[in-house]
Amino acid sequence: MVEDYAVNPTVLVASGDLSTLSEAELVAILVENRASRLPVYVRDYLYSGDAAVFTTLPMSDLLPGVALPEGTADLTIRELSVEQQTELLLGNMDQSQLIAIVEDQVVEPSILHTWSLAESIFERDKIEAEFQENYAAQGASLFFKSWINLDFLTAPMSSNPASAGARTAILGTLYVVIVTIIIAFPIGVGAAIYLEEYTSGAQNSRTAKINRLIETNIRNLAGVPSIIYGLLGLAIFVRALSSVTGGRTIISAALTMALLILPVIIINAQEAIRAVPSSLREASFGMGATRWQTIYKVVLPSALPGILTGTILGMSRAIGETAPLLIIGASTYILLDPTGLQSKFTVLPILIYNWTSRPQDEYRAAAAAGIIVLLILLLILNASAIILRQRARRRLTA
């Protein structure tokens, strides 16, 4: 990879290592080189509300819970002096965030050329000759870089492919998937228990018809395109219940994805419960157990491995979905990490889609790295669920 800089890091610090600078020194660099953009950094790194009202709200309403410079609570961001904006950044941003801003906005690394892994291994002499001929005179540097590295996993998103990272998207993906499972799993298993243990084989013809209608609709819902769920989530969770969910937030996404995977969990849980031998139920009843005791102590432990299989399938579908989250309004560019259910968010599939649509070749390389990270994350989550399933199976056979 050949990389050049708008401002060489050695101009800012003799060693070229920005991590040796204090927060005050980093902010001083921003003031010297990008003073007019200080409000932009406040918006991108400290503010999580509607960008349309960012310049009109007083600071106390704009950044609740944030340490404000003295005497600025009633001022807008435009009315703050450079010194007050500097104090605001110093009081609320850590060194890693300030280094990321300095690298992205002042140093501005740019990738002039890249080579594939095969070329980097087998054609080193040719690459070095090309570098000396075309780039060495510009003061650029040639080095080997893997797109999947610690910086890629821990850095926030960036408008510069050289410093773009996937941290925010990874955290958003974990938040959405975990909350989705927390919502969908108990509801799906509860629905399966009701359909199999309480209404299955009902003597009342009306109850039997309703049961068949419910099961038919659940199976039909499993085949509904995911974008329809996105439109449903937009209408209900984002707009109708915005006072509860906060609009385009993690909880809205998780509720929508829970609706998406519920049919998968219900159908697989029904099959698992149905596979439990009736002799176990009869033996439990013969010992004097109630229906609920039989379900809780006998049926569920026996069906748990199959239920977890359905959960794994649902989780796999949820982690790879893009269309519903685009409809709901997941951010394509966000620098703030999610901190709660009402945080704005993005996820890895949307980040990958965004990068592949960019014109620079380097973003496509970053997208390929994002795909590998997504696959690894999927494997880790699935492996965790499989381990739980195997433990449940061993406990059952013991």
C-alpha cells in the first residue's frame, strides 16, 4: 500500500506518534488547523439528536448530561467562542477520540495505490520498482497493511478509507441481535407451548379451526419478504410509538427483527415440542404433576436442544438482514457508539453496503474486510448457541 498525508504526523510531533500527545495538545492542533470545524466535532462525537435543530437549541438542551463550560447553558453552539468550544471538547472527549479526529481531519492520510495479497507476496520487487518510479518523489510511504487489524476493529467510521473502522457497526450489530433474541425467544417459545400443549388436539371444532388458522398464518409469515417487516416497523415502532421507542433507534430495530424471526423460532419450537414422546407426559401426569409442571419440568428440558436450533436459525437471519433496517432508518454514517436501547445505530451489513457503493477501490477492500468480520461474528454467536444446545442435550441424556 502506498500512503501519503496532507500533513505528515512528524510535523505535529517529532516521533510521528500522536498517542504521545495529551488531550490539550491534540485539541490545540485542531484549533490551529480546523478551528471553524469545532462545532462539527461536537455534533458528530457528542450530540445524538436531530441534526436539523443542532444549531438552534441551547447547550443545556443540546447536550444534557454533558459537562458544559461555565456560563454556556443558555447559549447555542454558534454563540460559543473558540475557547469555550475547546473547553467543551477537552471536558468530554478522551485521547483516542481526539487522535481519530486529528488523523482524519488534519493528517488526512490518503491511499495512492494498493496491491492484492498475492501481488504483495510474490511480486515484491516489481511493487518496489513501481513505487520508486511513481510515488517516492512525492514523499509517500510504502508498507504492508492487512485491512483486518486491531485498528479496523476499534476505530470508528470515517470519510477517509485509510482510517475507516467498523467499531460502531460491530457494537450496533451486537446490540440489535442480542436485544432481538431477548424479545423473540420467550415470545416464540411461549407461542409454541400454547399451540402444542394447550390447543393441539382440541375437541372443540371452533378452537381447532382457530388453531389451524394461526399455524397456517405463522408458516406464511416465515415466507414474507423482509422489506415488508421493515415497512411495518417504520409505521408502528418508528412513527406510531416514537414517544416510547425514540424513533429510529436500537429498540425499534430489535422489535422489527423480532417480528421477522418469530415465525422461524415458533415453527422450530413447535417441531421440538411435538417430538417429545407422549409417554413422558403421561408418566408425569401419573405422578400427580399439573400440566404446567409437566411442561416446565419434562417437556421443555427435552425439547430445548431443538428450540435452540430454531433460535440459531433466527439469529443467523437477523444478523444478515439489511432491508428492514434501511427502511427503519439505520444510519449509514455515525461516529457515536450505541450506549442504550434508544441510541441511533448502524450494523455491519449496512456498513458493507455503504462501502461497496463508494467509488474508491479502497472502500471495496474495507468492505471485504467487513464481510469477513461479519462472518466471524456470526460464527461466534452461532457457536455460543450451539454450545448451549449441546450442554442441554448432555444434561438431558444424563
